[in-house]
Amino acid sequence: MPKEYTSISRISGPLVFVENVENVKYGELVEVKLSSGEIRQGQVLEAYEGAALIQMFTSTQDLSLQGMRVKFLGHVLEINLSPAILGRTFDGLGRPRDGGPSIIPEKKRDINGSPINPYSRAYPSEFIQTGISAIDGMNTLVRGQKLPIFSGAGLPHATLAAQIARQARLLNEEEKFAVVFGALGITFEEANFFIEEFRKTGALERSVLFINLADDPVIERIATPRFVLSCAEYLAFDLDMHVLVIISDMTNYAEALREISAARKEIPGRRGYPGYLYTDLATLYERAGRIKGRKGSITLIPILTMPEDDRTHPIPDLTGYITEGQIFLSRELHRKGIYPPIDVLQSLSRLMRGGIGEGRTRKDHGDLSNQLYAGYSRGVEARELAVVLGESALTEEDILFLRFAQEFEEKFIKQGEYENRSIFETLDLGWKLLRMLPKSSLKRIRPEYLEEFWGRE
């Protein structure tokens, strides 16, 4: 039977200090009963001999030490799980947000979970089609991969996230596929955008949404990604589904972590973030992947906005160490009106080679991607040279590559928000662009592939 305590010593910001307690665990759920009879919830942030530090899920501004009673519930935050979660929208603590009934659980899980044991991991090797050429053709997403999107303030990462969630699928239609979407610290307007996008396109039927708003408690923002990943683990490893997890925006998560760290008076690390930021992010990201002997998988796309577009900032910097590549959004391309503004030269998918080629996409995919990179890179160099010396200083071949770079941006990278290109349409478009260049300059494509695909329309 949970014991109640009245030994509250002080309230500081979102934190409540309780003394003379027994057998309290880190992460344990707490009920705080006010003198009015109202009950609020919190979570143990720190437990030591005879005392506990509680982080409240709601504001503490109207709390008073008089008449408060604290009850430790003996369990941590849990999520109710059943197949009925598909098609539902929840708040950041897993409570229904769509007006539907509460989930009657087949299983209850501790949201903290565990990273996948490296020994048990299966190597990601199956292609996921997003319908976006700059990703599918140049920075391929592979089932079980962790591929973050690095964005900046004002760039259309929310639109891109919604498009990926709508369009992502496996080429094998027989496989069960689901999307779990987590939004952290967003406005009410943004929340409505995501919900309506999922609903009107029919994507909601195979999706689960967790929405944490900007005015929700900080501790909720810490819990939301864990609810998202616990839901994904159930769908993937209990129901054998292939799950794509999209979490936006991890910068808001890290800011919440910094706020709680400051409230606990911990020694700050880089730029005020706690020294355990790397470890904390790793405990989230490493829950994604494939497990040997299990049919299901979790593929993770965390989205984060780089403060001041600084890629050396601790959040993108540490994320880059943990994940398998990154997709950069370019402010320059965005200014040109190109959507999605993916900078393919800065982006990288480290597991791409394992997910493309014959039997997965098409045998020419790898060589074609290399040649498009090389041609676009040379065209960008020619553009920079023209800015300094003028276009008259360029050779005829430089001008050809400059035109190629412009066409590549306008026709390959640029596409509509609701334009869903198959991987074969993307590859054929790449060949069409390469025909702008002399056949003799295509050094990165094997002669037999060049022979087979060059003349094919």
C-alpha cells in the first residue's frame, strides 16, 4: 500500500522536495494531493537516503506547503499498448487527445525501455521509399537506420516530416508498415497542421501521433520521445511491423533537458547543456534498429533545428556521432524557392550501400548516384568560380556542368509537397539529366550500365 507523506520541505520552480521518505525509486510516479482535494502528478527526479526530489507535470505556482500530501505510487511511467493504438492521437504523456476512448491495454510497458544490444542487432539492408528523390536517389533510407534531418529556423522541416510520414513505404507491399510520429514543443497551430495532414491523406490509419505542445510541462517533453519509442517497439517486435519513427524537434527536447538540469543545479557542460546529453540522446536513438530473429524493425528519423545554423552546436554534433548519416536542409536552396531544400553534397547516408542495388532498388542505382554527385559538385564549383571571375572565364565544359547543376536543383531536388516519386522514376530522372553531359565525361558509371541505360527513355 503506497504511503502518504506531508514532510514537504520546499518548492522551487517545478521541483518539490520531500524529506523522511522510505524506499523511493528514481523515475517513480508521484501523486500530490492539495488541500483543496485536487490531485496532480509528478515524477521522482532524484532519490537519496531519506529524501526525494519530485518534478511536477503541471505548474507549481499555486502550490502551498500547507495541507499538501505526497503519495509515491511504486511504479514508473507506463504506456498502455494494444493494436487499437493505430490511428490514434495522444498527448505527450500518452493520454488520448482525439476525443477517443482510453486504450484498454493488452500490455503495459515502462517507457524508459532499453537500447538494443549490439550483439543482437541485424545489419540494416532493405530500402524504404520516401517518394523524395533527394533522399531515395542520393541519401537512401534503409530499414533499421537512424537518419537525422538537420534543419534551421524557418526552413520547412515540418512540411518535409509530414510528407515523409505520408509517403514512406516498403517496396514489398505485403509487409506491414506503420508510422509513429512524435512532435515536441510545437505550437497549437503546428499540431493542427500535422493532425490534419495525416487525417486528410488517409495516413492516420497506419499511424500513431504523440503531440507535446510548447506550453506543456517540461518533464512531459522529456517523456514524449520515450512514449513514442515504446509504442514503436510494441508495433515492431510484438506485432512484427516495420515502423518508421519521426520525432520533431529534438532541439526542444535538449532544451527541456537543460532546463531540468539547471533546476537541479547540476554542473553544466557545453553551452549549458548537461554533461550527460550524449548518453541521454544515445539511450533514445539506440532503441531503433533491427533485431536478429525478429521480423519487425524500427527506422528512426529525428529532426532537429540547429541554433543559428551551427552544425558544431552540441545537439547536431552529438546526434551525428550516434546516428548513421545526416540530411542537411539548405537555406540557400530555400531562398531559391526549391522544396525540399536538401543539400545533397552535405548530406550522407552511411548505410545506403547496403540498401540499394539489384534486388533492392535497381542495379544502376549506386553508380548513377555517384555520377550525379560528381556532376552536381563540379557544377557548384563552376557556379562559385563564375561569381568571382564571371561566366566568360568558364570553359565550355564548365558551362555545361553549370547548366547541369541548375537543372539538377530545379528538376531532381525540387518537387511538390504531394509529389510521390517511385524510386524508378527518380533513377530515370537522374539518367535524363545525365544526358545533358558528354557521354565521355561519365567516368563513375560502369561501361555495361552506361550501354544499357544511356539510350533508354
